[in-house]
Amino acid sequence: MKNYQCKKCGIKTERQPNAFNCRAGTYHDWNDLGEVGCENYRCKKCGLLVESKNAPSPLGCTAGGYHNWQDLCPIGTDVYQCKKCGILLYASKSPNAFDCPSGGYHQWNKMN
Ligand SMILES: [Zn+2]
Ligand SMILES: [Zn+2]
Ligand SMILES: [Zn+2]
């Protein structure tokens, strides 16, 4: 399985994508982000969260230019939410606290 993101509307899918019904107009323009895996990566620019094997492809950031990927944590069964930016993650340990989009550090709250 691979992660795909549409460069036009920003939607992400892990299935072989269908080109139709792009919200941004007619056809989706899919960007291959790489193999699906068990690490949470988040782009510091566009905020996209990807469950990837390795750092995803930097191409096609919807915020412009290249994605700036941050490795947050391995995927697990614990649910963490940042009290500041609201991002929700499945993690096996407390995620990386650096670079909360709301400023400063993420404040992770274990939900389960
Ligand atoms: Zn699209
Ligand atoms: Zn990005
Ligand atoms: Zn945060």
C-alpha cells in the first residue's frame, strides 16, 4: 500500500486512487508519497499526517514547495491529542513535542 495525496484538493488516501470527483475541479492530481508504514509523519507546513514506512516524498506540499516532514512517533494503540493544536494520533509512546503549529511545544494528552 502507498499513501497518495491530491495536489489540488489535498485529500489523502491509501487505496489506489480514482481520478474523478476532485473538489478543486474535475480530476484529482495524485502525488505518490511512498509506502504505508508504522511511523507517524507530519508536515510542518501543510499539517498533513501520514502513516509511512520512511520519510514520505517531499514533493507536492499543498502549502507550496516541499513538505517539511517531522517524525512524530511510531504508530501504536494509545490515542494522544495535543491540547493546543488538536491533532490526534495513534501512538505507542508519547509523541515528539517539538514544533506545535499553535506555537512552541505540543501538549500531548493521553486519551485512553
Ligand atoms: Zn483532488
Ligand atoms: Zn506539506
Ligand atoms: Zn500541538
